Amino acid sequence: MVDLTINTDVAREILTSFIRSEVTRVGYSRAVINLSGGLDSALSCVLVVEALGAENVLALRLPYRTSSPDSLEHAQLLIDQLRIPSETIDITPMAEPLIQRDPNISNVRKGNILARMRMIVLYDKSEVFKGLPIGTSNKTEILLGYSTLWGDMASAINPIGDLYKTQVRQLSRALGVPAPILEKPPSADLWQGQTDEGELGFTYDQVDKLLYLLVDQRYSPQECIEEGFDEKFVHAVIGRVRRNQFKRMMPPIAKLSNRTIGYDFLYLRDWGT
Amino acid sequence: MKLNLALAQISTKLGDVEANLEKHLHYIEEAKKQKADLLVFPELSLTGYVLQDLVASVAHKPIEDDAVFKPLLKASHDLDLVIGFVDEDSRHRFYIASAYLSGGKVLHVHHKVYLPTYGLFDEGRFFAWGDSIRSFDTRFGRAGMLICEDFWHASPPYLLWLDGADLMLFSSASPGRGLNDREKLESARWVERVSKAYASMFTSFVAHCNRVGFEDGLLFWGGATVNDPNGELVAQGPYFEEALTVAELDLNQLRRTRARLPLLRDERTALVQKELNRILSRG
């Protein structure tokens, strides 16, 4: 029986102090976050507000013309609940000229353009508000590579990146994320009718348990199959994790000198702080 | 005899020895106010933990001429100190080290003998391995120092015990990990369990001082502890935040416990040696 339950008090304490420490030690006191209306950004936002104070968090709602009205509305629910400064910027006029250049553009390309457009706005507002951009990627999507490189993956710090989606749900419930956000099916809302589980082909409940055994508990694929996971599913997930390793790394540099960034020039980001 | 033992679970600035020295001096003043006789700082308290390529630039020698150790040695006239630092030997090997300072002198330097180089740890890549485990005499009796992974292995505390240490001073920079549904992180539960076990099995005082603060995503969990020769928790610091934990130790407890439970008297060291020789000489 795989149990992903976490102690939400401990998680809350660690994650809020992480945010406070990593934001303030680089000379900032504020943060900026893109609110999609979904669960991951809602939880990240609640944590950031608790860490830095409501007045120090700028929430951005960045709809595109096909975005579900629910997304906007749910983001607003959270903004109202937390009483934080917010801005709503329609990214349609920015994204459309690029999207319109190719009438045969695929959903994936469109989705990537929208995710990266939102990243551009996030980083621009970061400069205006003098706030660090907060990441909202959970461990499940980072491992599966279910995200856009340099898009929704771009941030200065990522408080929820070591929580599986089911744990994000548990912590969100404990921290009072509004019910409509908790209850709706997860979706990137990059095109109409998109849902994560529909696109991935499995549920978060299933895949989180499998990833927990494979990654956290170091089970072999065979041991996972013996635990009752379908063989095809196990291999499909392992294949996805491996194929998407590139999204979890900085681009490799070809080594020429005796000391090369990434290989033998090694310092933490918190160097000197 | 009483010993006022203070444990300073501090956060550090990564690679900024000057700033960390300032913090040491601040906590020394605080400990003096609370009449501490001995103040223990965490592993690498002068430098920060994930040093990587900073190692060479933060190394210091525990000598009077060293600008960082000079004020610490001076302070050790007022109370004894255990300081975590990077030691550089005369042939430029770098060690994770703890120095025991007392009365303006260095009584002992311990070089970490177990460098974890697995999982999230990479110490063996950057540091030289210490190669001795020695107890030493202090004004409170015989003591021994170990650093983090040293006491994840059973043999270093055992050797200190046989070498006469009644007071074991453990220091750590232990990153929190293993969140599940319980109230404590797995790493904290593990260290607390073994600290208590060593105090119980060796009928000795075991103090543990772990740092706090973040380095990138790693959170050091603090939670300093002191266990007495009965294995009872005497004092505990908070998790995750800086604190000075002071415990008054009644050193006479050693006598009372060992009169009741003569584990030290009955320890069959010759048998251990004989069996170790046999085990280690197997081809």
C-alpha cells in the first residue's frame, strides 16, 4: 500500500521559510506569481503570501482568447481570499501575431507559445514590482516533463517542486485553497477541453504512486510490476521520465578548458549569502 | 560537578567567514550571559556547508596568528568552545574539522573521518578524510568530538568511549529530508534515535548541535539535543530556527548510572579485538 500522505504542518513550515529565506537573501522582499486558476499556482501563491505578506505578492492573471472563463474566475477567488495586489493582462494581442503566421499550427506549439508568453510577462512584471518570479511546477509534472521548457518551468525559486500532485492537493486542502480550485479536473487550459489526465492517459493518483516507488523508494521496474502496476504503464512512465531529463537541466556546455561551467566550476546559488 | 553546556544552532552565510565569525562572537556573548562553561557550534559553522569550490578559499588554521581564530581563542578564556571549520594541513589537504578551544589554547582538533559521498552529499569530492578518532582531556573530564556522518557509523562513538570520553560532542550540518505523515522529518528522527542510543549504551553524556537555515533548497533542521548517561533527554532546541540551548549537566550522574549499569566495566575489549582481528584477517 503506497501512502503519499504528508504532515502538512511540517510541509507548510519548511516551504514558507524556504520562500522567506531564498527571496530575502538575494535582496528582495517581494514576489510575482502567475495565477492560472489551477491548483499548483494557487498553493504556491498561498505559501508565498504566508511567507512574505499579502502586500508583497503580485498575482498575475494572463488569459488568452480561448482560456476558460473558469480559470480567470478561480484565480480571482484566490486573489479576493488572500487580498493581494493583482493585474490581469490579456496575452492574446501578444501571442496572436506569432500563432497566426501558421494556419496549421499544432496545439502543442500553440500551448508552448502561450506558456512562454506568460513567462515573458511574469519576468517583465518581476522587474516592475521588484518581486522574484515564483515557480509553480510540481514533482509529478517535472518528472513527466509535462510542461513547457522556458515557459511555465521558468522561475527564480520553486517551492512545490518536491511535492507530487496528490500531495499538492493534500497541502492545498489544509491551507484553505478555495473548493472550486480543489475540485476541478487539473488542466493546463492551453486549448478548450484540455485536461491533464486526458492528455497524459492516466490519473495523477496512479502515476504518483508509481513515481513514488520508482523515484523515492528506488524500486526496480520489475518490483513495481510485482506491486500490481501494469507493465506497459510502468515502462511508459519510465520512458517519459528519461526522455524529459533535458527539461530538468541547464543546457550542457562542451568542455574545452580545465574549468568549465557545469562540470568543475561548482558553487551553490546561495554562494556568499 | 556541574557543567553548563550551551549549543548554538546557528545559520551561516555560505563562504562568508567574516560574517560567520561575527555571529560566533555574538553567540559567545549570549552564552556567557547565561553562564555557559562550554559552547558547541555546528559542523562547518565558520564557513557554511555545501562549499564545493569554495573549500580552499575558506580554510583556516586554528592558531593564534590566524585572524579568525585569534578572537575565538581569546574568548575561550571565558568559556570553552567547539568550532566547526575547514582545516588546511601543511601539505594543503582540506578537512572538515572541529576544534576544541579552552583557556586560549587548542586542546584538540578532530578531522571528520566519514565523508558522505552519496545521495545529496558530495564531501569526498572536496575534502580529505580524517584518520584518527581520539578522546581528549578537558576541565570537565574526558571528551570526544565527532562530526555528522562520523556518528552515523557505530565505531567512532565506540572508540571514543573506550578512549575515555564521558562527554560526546556531536556537531552536524544535517539537511532535512524524508517528509511523510509524521511530525518529524526522517533525518531528524534518525539522528535523535542514535544520539539517545549512544547515551544509553555508553552510559555517557551525548550532546548534538545541528545547524539551521537554508542553502539553496536544503534546510538544516536544528533541534539540538543533550542526552544523559541514562539515555534521557535533558534539553532540546527548536527545529528550523536559530537558538541557544543551555543545559545544566550533573556530571555526577556518570557515577550513579555506572554503579547501577556497569556496561563500561563489563565491556570485553580483548574479545572485540580478537574477533575483529579474525574478521579482518579473513582473505
